[in-house]
Amino acid sequence: MAEPPVSSKIPDLETIIDAVTNAGEKILEIYRDDFQVGKKDDNSPITQADLESNKIIKESLLRTKIPILSEEDTDDKSRVDSDKIWIVDPLDGTQDFVNKTGEFTVMVGLIENHVPVMGLVYWPTEKKLYFAEKDLGAFCHNSERWTEISVRKIEGFEKSLALVSRHHLSDKEKKMLDHLKIKNTASIGSCLKVMEIASGNADIYLTSTNKMKQWDTAASHCIISEAGGKMTDISGNDLVYNTESVNHENGLLVTNGLIHQETVSRISKLE
């Protein structure tokens, strides 16, 4: 993988980029073979790919001496005493991995003082790497080069494209989209919804679930912010990271930024 596209302040960033892409390649190896699917305590799927990816990424991150919060490890709550932590989702979109849609990613975010300051998202099947660092912009590496990415400047809901979950679209979310009078929708898996908005290919994604965890958003949060968009809870409140509970209790709203406040305002009238 190429060197980072910016002069970074992140320790060992090149090594971490290599670890993320190597984890993605290991996931692809397993994806192309026969694999077993297990169940976690919450009934969500887990595969050997989740565990192998986690191992590769952690080997690299442990060198930085910064605490790690990963979906696939027991949460060591002593992390809350640290001003910096890594938040890792070694395979975001396990259901898409199992269903062979190709729409799954590897995610690593760096949190400082409860705010995402760096995000890496790798899409193995497309060999696309997304990267952002606070105040330095958002980028995508594809076909051997980095390109800066940004949201598109669409202000009206009638022209907006909403991305929806293939697996989890609830009646409440359908009602929200109807209320916003958004006619255009498309579905894509995992955090790729956020990457599509950051890349200027869509404009809004929302969910009312309280099941989203900090590892589902940490990396993509920095990327959408640096691309000019916005990510908050469904009521427009800032998301806070490295807290005792890892759940985002009040849904998620991701937009191109321009329609964010109006979305919050209209949704609030539904409740």
C-alpha cells in the first residue's frame, strides 16, 4: 500500500495501513473458501475471518501502547482512563460476508479526548482504502493512487439519495424517509453507506436502532467529517467515544452536512 497521503501525526501509521490491508486480504482468502459461521451471545454471526483479521490488526496496534477497544475482544474498561484509544471492527458487515455480497470492510479509528481523529476503512473486494485524519482531509486509495474525496452539495430532499440497510430497515425508518419525502433509495452493506456519502455518491443514511456500537462508527465518523459531511445521533447530538457503555443509544444520522439540520428538525416532529 502507498504511503499516507498527508504528513501524519499518527504513530506508526504506515504499519497500521499495512495491517489493515493485510487483514483485508486474509478475510478475502477465507471468503473464497468454505468457512463455518458461529453465533455470538447476541445471536450475531461470527466467522474465522473476524478473528484472523482482529489478530493481524492488534499485532500492529499493540506496538503503539495505546489501549484497544475491539468488537472481537473482551472490553477492558480501564481504557476509559486513557485520552487516546484505538477502536476496531475487524470485519464490519459479517452478515454481508456470510451472504457473499462483497460489501464488508475492515475499520480502525483513533479516538482522542472522546473524538475520532483518524479513520481507516478498507473494502477488500474492491481493494479500496479510505483514510482521514482530523483537519487534514479525507482520501480514497484505488488503482495505485490517492484521491481526495468530498460530499456532494445537494440541499433538497427531493434530489437526495438515501442509503438503507439491506438487513435491518425498520418500519420506523421507512416512516422517517417517507416523512422527509425522499424518493430515491439504494442499499449497500456495512459502513460502506457512510463511505458512499463521503465520496459524493449519496446524501443521507439514518437508523433509529440502539444496537449500533462505537466500533461501527469510529473510523467512518472521522472520514465523513473530513469529507465535509456530518454524523450525529438521530436527534442531532454529537457522538461521544471511549465511554463506559459502547452503545450509541439514540440511532445514527449521516448526511452530506447540508441537509443535516433540516433532517433533525423534521424527524423531531415525528416523535
